[in-house]
Amino acid sequence: MKADPIFQPLEFRNLTVKNRIFRSNISGRFDNEDGSLTQTRINWECRFAAGGVGAVISSYVPVRMDGRIIAGYATIHRDAFIPLWQKLGEAVRANGAKYILQLSHSGRQMDIPGVHNMHRPSPAPTSNKETLHGFLCQAMSTGEVRQMVRDFARGAWRAREAGLDGVELHAANGYLFTQFLSSGINDRTDAYGGSQRNRARFLLEVIEAIRDKVGRDFHLQVKLSATDHNNIIPWEGKGNTVADTVQVAQWCEAVGADALHISTGSLFPHPLNPPGDLPLEVLAVTYDAMISSGVHGFRNFLAFRYPMLRPIFRWLWFRMAKGRPIEGVGFDEARLIRDHVGIPVISTGGWQSAASVREALAHVDGISIARSLVANPNLLQFWRDGHDLPPKPCTYCNKCLVGVPKLPIGCHELDRFPSREAMIEQLMEVYDTKPEFRIPAPAAPAEETAEVS
Amino acid sequence: MTYQTAVEAELARRRRFWRPLLVLIGLALLAAILLAIALLWRVVQSGTPYYSDIDAHFRHGSIGAEITSGIPYKVWKALPVLYPDRFPGGDYSSLGFLYDGGDLPIGIARRRVRGVDLVWFNCAICHTGTVRAAEDDKPIIVTGMPAHQLDLHGFTEIVLAAAGDPRLAPEPLREAMKQAGVGLGPVEGLLWRFAVFPQLREGLIDRAARLQPLLDRQPAWGRGRVDTFNPYKVLEFDQPAASLAEEEVVGASDFPSIFLQGPREGMQLHWDGNNTSLAERNLSAALGAGVTPETVDHAAIKRVADWLRDLPPPASQHRPDAEAVGRGQEIYKETCAACHGWLGPEGYMFEGAYLGKVTPLADIGTDPARLNSYTQAFRDAQVSRLFAGTPHAFREFQKTDGYANAPLDGLWLRAPYLHNGSVPTLADLLEPPAARPAAFQRGGDVLDPRGGFVAPPCETGKPCFDTAAPGNSNAGHLWGTDLPLAQKADLLAYLLTF
């Protein structure tokens, strides 16, 4: 009998993963305000490791406080957090998987700025505000860009110091790297804007800086959006094509990337990523947490809140997804890129059935999955047992996605549960922490002050 | 201290930027709302003045003609400004309309319809005239006498010509209204721009398209006359003027007097005696004045009709020799009374074997055009289509074969004589047709001692009543023409007292 391609090890230059399935980037707001991670995150990541995936790729981890997309996600901007990440890495490995940390910066795509960022526009390559929510930003000076390059390298160094298995640069989905790469967004006139090479300069310099900082033998992969489809708001430019991204992928390989992780879209979320529905009726109760984040927040909220207005947003959103599959929505582009590079390529986008994953693995090297694993963390066991799909598969309803601003991360599709209580119970599992509470050391007694007469 | 988020700061900056514009938009919106309320307030207003004095009601009260036939009051006021050549006197008196001190002439009623004041005819337009003893006297207005001075044809021509006249385009008309002292206010201006001007032109074009081809086939009616039934055919029954037969297309006849209607109940009314019901005759006349079955104001008409039942004509101002009158009365009783009743000391006596009955055309011999204009087909349409299914449906109309023998009350005010007004004086009527004036000027109100009004011979450049024109024949009614001269003089003396 021929070996199942899903369960074949994947050998990167600096890392071997036991099978071809990666837990794609996903997280909840369960870390501390200061960016330090919590037991909840450890529980969350380990759930997937225990489910059998070859590697867990962390969710978005900012290298600087001014690059948080959502306050409440852990950061790697301080050396002091290295031991915490180390603990997380150990926990995931103890559950049988590798842990790859995604280094990120929001640029202008900052959903919930938090106390650190609410008073200032985000640093970005452009001063043009984000198009969907109207998030404000301020174009970085050339010097600030160079500082940003160094901060990414520091972040990678901390990941290595923490003993993690590798890092991924989040150069997809509309965050800082995409804002540089995309011809629809980058309006710089310095060396980091204009030609495609210039727009890619920031990403390539970061890769080089990381290599300088951590050496050649540390796993470094880059997540790219194959196509920007930047024109959700119809009058925006379309951005990069897949041909542009093939070129960028080749440059990444040339400067030392070990692998590529291929997604799509120059915004997040995007009609094609994560593919599936967009439950506006859920946004009507969660988007209020983002109203004050951007200048279009209230407008959007009205479009979600009032059913009469929803068709407008629905039209904007779904016109792009029309005629495209959900499962493997980005596969063709990932395969095209794979054909033009010599390093492994991981494809993401709605994967769930064993048959399609097996078929895809004939052309790409790995498959990353988030929502289908949120629904069924033990998806791989179903596959190993010969099932194509689990009995209650992910419905692609995207309620987990749009719940992020207000609700705990997890599956919110009530139909998949016997009862609402069962759903809540599953959502609460990751919070099952047994912290060793510590009594803060009392402050030194203050000098008695003169009594006020 | 609280601090602003970047987004709040940006939104505040935008508010500061947009505030002046928003204020302007808000003000504009407020103005638009106020304007809409003002417009609505105007548009919901409908009604017509009520005149407690019955004569005033007759002269100025509405019978419901304005609603579909009327023109806006302000256009009425502007027409003399727009057509100074047709209104040399500056107002409608140039066309023989009579003014009794008011803004509108007698016979023009006013009604506010959906916020626009409209004016149009009532009964008094055709049934109020003037008389004076001599040229220098002030004309006396007499309610109920024929409007022998009124040039309804001229008025109709002006209105129809206006339909295609560039001077009636909104801008010149607006200017003319301003000159006439009835300029449009701002709210009213809007109402006119979007509703009144377009409707006015459409209405006039429609009316002209139907009526003009008819007028083109007729000689001018002349003062004091109207074609009663042919306009009715083209306007009310949508019958194309071209489809009217040659013998029916000319139907102009004199306005009649409308004194003492009560005793006339049951007589054959109208010149050709086509109806014996006062109520039906009244309603039919109102249709002629422009009411429609939908807009007719039955109460207003009934009020007039009730009053007219007993309205006496003023006593004759002629003072003929009393003895001649006495002799004339004897001749009259023998020669005329059977058909026309007679005047006694108690007033007019509505008695006579043939009074109020039709004398066949073969016997009376007067012009047949008016008789022929009322056709059987038209009669059938009247009966079956107007007010059908209501208590007001016509039942009594009949096609006759001659002209009705009318009572002669108020005869001194009813010149020119015969149904078509083809004989200027009573003296002329007692002459054989060949000796009657072949052409004369109509419309005078100076009493002629020969009975009637002074009707000078035609002059170049002035409208002329030519008895040779179709419908204008002065032939027929030969009774009395063969009397000896002295008897004729006595008969005339008696008739002058009527």
C-alpha cells in the first residue's frame, strides 16, 4: 500500500516536520495587556499539537507594541518574554509538534489598538488610511523603516533564544509587509516604494537582517499573499498579481527563506481569506468593539446592524468570491509559485477533506489549516482512520473570525453542538488554567507625610 | 485629564471641516421642509366664496365650471397685459364683459382648486346686459337680460390662440402677471413652475385642438350670441369638428333673457323648444358654461334657478302714447297673444293656446341653422351619456321641427330679435324680410324708440352682422308684417311697454 502523503515528514533546510499538516495562524485575545503570553495561549496551541498536526504556526506575534493588531495578543517585543515563549515551545513540542512563531507588524491594519496605540496613527509605508475600516496611519520615514528591519531581526533572535523551531514573516493579508509589497497600497517615493524591487526591499532586508542575526540554520519561512485583490472597495487599485508574487517568492528564496506559506488578499479578513460566509448578523453584535478604531467604523457598523443595509455590504464582499471554491481556494496560485521556486511551499485556504489535501500534496509540500482544526482539533485522526471528513466538519461560517473583537476564540457554530452549553464548555476549555497565584511583594512603606491641618 | 484617540482627533478635524457645509445643508433642508409645508398648506386649500346676496351670487358665485374649464385667476389678469391689441380698454370690458365694481367682471366666478385660484363662467356671463336711454347716459346693468354686448367668440379666440402663443410661455406670462399686479410669490412660484404652467398649456392646447377646427367652419358669432350645441359636441362628446355635417355646423343664436322662469315650467324651452324641464335646461346651460358632470355645483345652480323663477324684468323705459298702446293691445291680442301671451295691468300673462309650443319651421320660416345644429344623434348622446345613472340624468330632451313660441316679458331688453338676433328692432320685425336691415352692428345698448337698441349700419373695420351669412337669415316670422302702417305703429307702441 502506498504511504499516505499527509503523514510523510516534511524536511525543510533547517527543520523536519513529522507530517504535512500545519496549524495555520489563529488566536484569541487571551494574552495580557503588556504582551506577555498566558497559560491560555499555551493551552490553545497545545490543543492542536495534541491533535496531531506536524507543526503549529503561531498567530500574529508583533515585534513591536505599535504593531499589535489586537490588544490581547501576545507580543515578542521584549527580551523579558523569551522565557514565556520558551515555555510555550516546550509545551507544544511535548505534545508532539513543532512550533513556528509568526513575526508580524500591523502597519495600518490595526483592528483594536489598545491603550498603547489608541492615541497615534500606526506606522505604515503610507499615510493613506486603511480602506475598509478607515484605520489611520502615518508613513514611516526611511530611517524608521530601517529601524523596523532591525526590530524584526530582534524578534527573530528572541524566538531563537526561546528555543522555538522557526519563524514565519507575516508578509501576507494586508499587514505591514503587504503594505510595502502591494502596488495598490505602497505610495512611497524612497527606496522602499515605486518599482516592485523597491516595494520588496523591506521584506528582503528583513530576511537578510534575520539571517545576519540568527544565522543560516534557523528555520525562516515567509507567508505571502499570492494575489492582492485589493479592490474590495471598488475604486481601490487591484494591487499585486500572482506573477508579481512569483517574483517576490523567488527573491525571498534567493535571500535565504527556507519555505513559503501562500495565502491571498491584501486585507484581513478578505472575501477570499478565510473563504466562506461572512455572518453580518454576528458582526452586528461584535463589530461595535471596533467602531472607534477607524473613521469608517460607525458606517460599517450601521451596514451590519440594519438588515436593510446589509445587501450593500454583501454585494461588496461576495462579488469577488463568486464562482470560487472554498476548500483550496488558493491552491492553484500556491502550485504556480511552487513551480517557480526551489523551496517548500505550504498552501492555506479552507482545507478540510483528506482527499483534496492528498491531491494537493502532489503539487505543494504542506497544507496549513486553521478553522477546520478549530472545529475538529483531532482532524488528522479522522483522516488517519480513513475518513475523508469528520462527522461534524467546519461549516466555513466564519463566526469564529468575526467573533474575535468581543468573543472568546473557538467554534461558535451552534449547529455543530448538541446544546449551547456544550458550545460554551468547549469555548472555555482553553481557560482551564491552574495558575500558581503569587502574592505581589508589598510596596516599601511610604514616608509619613505631614498631616494637612 | 482625558486624551483623544487618533481616530477621535481625525473625526473632530473632519467635523470642523464639514461643519459649515453641514450647517448649510441643514438650513437648506429646513428651508425645503418649510417650503414643502407651505406648498402643502396651499395645495390642500380648495373652495369658493359664498355670496349671501342672491344677485351677487348670480353674478359672481361659482357653479363649478372653474375646476376643469377654468383658467388661473392670475392668467385671467395677465391676458389684457399680454394682448393689448385685443383689450384696448385694458380689461375685459373691451370684449363686452361687464364690471360692477369688483375685480372680476360679472359672470366670472372664482374658486380655489388645490391651491390655485381659477376663474371661469357662471350663468351671469350670458344673461346680464346693459341698457341706457341715450348715448350720454351711464349704462344700467340688468340681471337676467341677454348679454347682448358680450363678444364671447372674441374671448374664445383669444384663449384658443394663447395655447400656441409664445407669449403664454412661463417667463413672459410670469412677467405679465407681475405687470398686472398679481405676481407670483416664492411658494406659489414653485407650485406654478411644476404644476400650473404645464397644466395650463396642456389644457389650452387640448381645448384649442378640439374647438379651433369648429370655429374655423363658422362665421364669427358676433356680440350677444353663442353657438350653444356645437362646442358641446366637440368638447363634451369628443366629436371631431370635421365630422359635423354642413347643415349642423353653424348654430349661433342669441342669448335669451331668463326672467320669470317659474311660469315657463312645462313650456318647450330653448329656442327650438327641445326640453320642457327647467331643471334639465338649466343643467344643460351650465354644461355650456363649462361645468362637467363631475364638477357641477348643483346647490349653487339650484339657488340661482329658484331665484330666477320669480325674477321680474324691469319695467320698460319706453313711454309710448297710451292710446296707441291701448289700440295696439287689441291688435296684439288678435294677432300675437295666442303664441306669445300678453302684458296686462297685473303683469305678464303667460297664457295662450300656442304659448311655449313649437311652431314648425315651415310655418315660422326663420333661419333653420340653430334648429339643425341640435341633431337627433346629439340628443341621444345627451340622454345616454350625461349624468347617466344619477338623478340628474337627462330625460326630457327631444328633437323638434321648429322654433318655440316664447313669452315676451322684458321684450324691451331682448333685442336684437328672433332666435338668431337677425332683426335689430321690433319695428323692423313688423316689416317683411326684404325691408329688414340686411346688415347692422350688434352690441349697442342705447334704447331705440323703434323697440330694441340702436344698431347702426355696418362700417368698414368694425364687426358687422350680415344676414346673408349662414345662420344669420332674417327671414320668417311674417306675423304683423302685412298690417296697415297705423296698426303697426299701435302694435309697436304696445310692444314697447313689454
